Amino acid sequence: MGYVTYDYTCLACNKTFEAMHLRDEKPSCPACQSKKLQRHQPVCAVVNTTTQFLKGRHWLSDQFNDWQLKELVADAKKHGYTPKDNDIYLSQLADFPGDPKAFVNASDPAGHIVEVCKKTNRKCQGFVNL
């Protein structure tokens, strides 16, 4: 079982949010706790600038509800990294929840992604091509 991150819209209160959860679990809305959610389908696009990459992305405080964020930050701190307010969490780079490699700073997302992919011998296609 692995963790996944998806964007959702709550059908009960219309809140749009991003949730990280186990692949076989269904999250609930952070605003109203409803499980009536519509998952947004990923859209493939050619993205080659930082502005395009960051468009529509959420800062940490908007990616997770309070308890998820506290757990994620605590896990990151246990592994030697204190997340910044303008970090974006990319679960695709993580080997476990709170993995410091997955916290991407908005000032140089491409540089961070390249560094992580090279260190972990991962292929990457899209914003960064390796």
C-alpha cells in the first residue's frame, strides 16, 4: 500500500482541496467531513516554466487539513527537515510520508526535482526531463 495525492471537489459543500491518503482509502472533506467527493482527473500538459509549474499548486497549508499537516511536518522534522511556508509537497518524490525529498521550495522547483531524481536514479518527464 502506498500513499497517493489527488485533488478533489466536495459534492456536499463544493470545497476544492488536495488530499494525501492511502491508495485504498477514501478521504473526507476537510470543511464538512463528507465522503461525497469527486476526484479531479490529472491533466497532462507540457510545462516548462516555474510559473506554469506553480500555477494551481497549493502551499503546504492549503494542501492538507490541520492534522495531516501536523503529522507530515512532524515526520519531516524527525528526518532532519523543517518545512517552509512556501514549500509544496510532491508525494511522487517521497519514499514515505514526510520524506524531506518531497518538500519542493517554490523558489527553485526544477532544481530540487532534478536533484532528487538524480540522487534517487528516477526518470522524470514533464516540467523536468531526465
